[in-house]
Amino acid sequence: MFASLVLCCFALSGCWDYKELEQQALLTGVGYDRDSRGVSMVIAYLDQQQTSSGGKTPHPKKEQPQIVVARAQRAEDAFFLLFLQTPQFKYVSHVYSQVFSESFAKSRSFSEIVDRLTRVGAVRRRTSLFVTPDRVKDVFSQRLPGADSTARGLPDLVTQANLLQLVPRIDLNEFVYESTLPGVDAMLPEIHVVESNGHPVLKAGGAAVFHRMKMSGYLTPEDVRGLLWLMGKSGHSIQTFPGFKRKDMAYFRSEEIHTAIKTSVRGGQPVADIKVQVTGTLAVYHGAHRLEKADIQQLESMASRVFRQKLIRVVKKTQAMKVDPAGFGVLVRAKIGSEIWHKRYAHWSEEGYPQMTVHIQLRTHINSAEATTDTLNVQQTESGSPQP
């Protein structure tokens, strides 16, 4: 009976393979880069768990994040080597950010990695994707104010910039969906390292545009704002336009954007008729002209002309780049049907969209005017606030 009990113990489950919390790390960020020789690099950003500093101090302390780099000719091989180089447990389901360098996003490896991500069940489908013109390791090495982890803080950084209409906010689900949807080209937010007061800081602004799972180029924050307006997405951005006199300047803060688009095919060419209604506040009017209530209507007309030209400019730029991030092709396809679409516009971004005629009618409504006459600097404009 004693021998039987001993043998039963071996069949019982136990914690023979346990690891202490201080031996574990959470994989909260993954980066993909390429060196000058074309070698792929996969960078892991590991958040260490809380560990005790000893019996003398009862409060736990936070360990510094760890950055691990694996190199191989193929990105998938580098990803496999990454797990061999790091002894701690890594939970892929905790990944918040995935950062791609510009060179990697323009390579064939990009589509392979995205395909791998969508096939791994443990990957969070809402993980945020970013593109940077800098080295990915330099991005992960920066600190974000108010965030205990750079990888965790990057989505919040982009969310704040998206409210100001400086970047699009795209996660893995949305990117894959738009990349496979005929008639639209996907975008990813751009993050980069800039110098502020002599120190490097992370900033979100602009977007990388992709066509057929390959990066085509960048759009500036001004371009992104125009695209968001064409897509009817509201935000709180500051737009400027000339005032009544030579050196006068008006600052308009957008609040609501309403867009209506009708597409058709006329004479064998696609046509888009767009109506945009912009509502907001006259945040600042700076100049010698004494602003009267009767001037508001004229300011609305002046703003409409300036804003319309900005939208026309971004349409022409994307047509020259042969990318359709606004998704005009989706509307054309819905109008003419899938059968005609595949016959005429199978190569929409390369052939159909560059030939598309776009008519834009824009109307601005100023619902209130603030009392300040102080000018705004760049930081205040990007923060969406006229306050110093």
C-alpha cells in the first residue's frame, strides 16, 4: 500500500516547472528593422515584473525595461532566435506596440510578418502598429512622460495626436482589413525621435501609406488632417488663414466635420462630388482689424476657400503617389458593382484613382469666437489650444 501511494505521487500534477515572478518578463513591444547589409532585426521590449529589493525596504521597486535584439537574414528566423536569447517567459498576448522601420516596411519581409501576426492566436488583434524613419531601437530607448513603459505608452501618444488630427489611429485588425479591401490603401501612424530643449523625445505626426502590403511613402500631418476631413472624422485641430488686413491672422479650431461623397462614372472616368461641412470656433484673431460680429460671415467664406485648397492639395498628392488612403475606390466599387469593377478598375490605385476627377464643396461655420488676440506658437497649435 505504501509503494502504491508513492507511485501515485509521481502521477499527480505539480509545480516542478514554476518560475518566480522576478524571473518573468512581459513582452509588451516588438520592433522590426534592417541594417545597412539587409539583415533583419527583431527587437523585443520587455517589461520586468515587480521585484523585491530585499528585507530592508518593504516597498517593491520597478526594474528597468530590457531591450533584446536578434539578427538573421530572414525576419521569421530572427523572431525565432529572439525567444531563444531571452530565458524569461514572454507572453505575446501582452504586446501593446509593434514598430516597423521604414526600410523594413518597404521590404518583402513586412507582409510575411503581418501574415504571421494574424495567424498566431495569442496575438492581440487590437495591438497598435507604427512606422518610424528612425531606428526602432532608438524609439524603444526613449522615455514617455507619464508612462511607466514606452511600449505601453505609444498607443496613448498616438491617441492624443489623433484627437488633434496629426496621425491616423490604426490597430492590427483595421490595418489588415483595409489592406485586403479593394479600393482603399491602408495607413499607419508615423512616430519619430525629435530634439526638444536639447533632449530627444518621441513625437507622433504624419502617416505611412501602404499599397499591396508595401510602404509607398509618407504623408505629412497636414495631409493626414485633410484625409480625416474627407473621411468625415472630427477632431480638435487649429487651422490658420489670413485676416482682413495684410498681417492679420485668424486661428480656427475645428470641432465637427460632416462629409458626404457621391461617386459616379462619366465618360468612362470616375468622378467624386464631395461636400464638407466644418464647424468650429474662432480661437484667435490677431491683427490691426477690429473684429465685429458682422465680420464672422466673411471670415467663414475666407476660411472655406483656404480649407478647400488644402483638401484639393492632399487629393492631388495621393493621386501622384498612386495610393487611395481615403477609400474613394470603395465607393466607386459599391456604385458600379463588383463585376464592372474587376473589369475596369482591377488596378484602381495605379490607374483609376490618378485619373479620377474630384469636386469639393466646403463650407465653414463659426459657432463662437473667443476673446483672446494673442498669437499661437507651434506647440499651442499642435495642442489644439489657444492658451499659453
